[in-house]
Amino acid sequence: MVFADAVINADAWPERGVIVNSGGVVDHDAICSVYSQLGVNAAMAGARLAPGAADLSEGVSSAGSPG
């Protein structure tokens, strides 16, 4: 799910169940694994957000993954 004003650039790989919140940016060569979340106005470039993880700006290191 990609919210308003979010950007997913070329060569980025958002996988199943990913949430890119309002104003979030997923830059080149970034991989958002299944059920990960990038918070409001967060930016990620050339990195991997692990399965079930949320961005640390929200104070959450692992959100777990559904079922």
C-alpha cells in the first residue's frame, strides 16, 4: 500500500504487504521485504528493510509478520 505523496523510485523493490506511508520515499536499489513499513516522511535508499520491520523513526524495530 502506497499512501499520498509517497515516492517509489526506479529499481526499488516493494514486496507483498509493504506499507509506504504519506511522504515516504523508497529510493533506488532499495528492497522493502514482505510486511515491512516505512513511516511518515521517512526515506530509504540502497538498503533492505527486513521482513516484518518498521522504520526506527517510529520507535519500532520489529512489527512481526502476519500468520
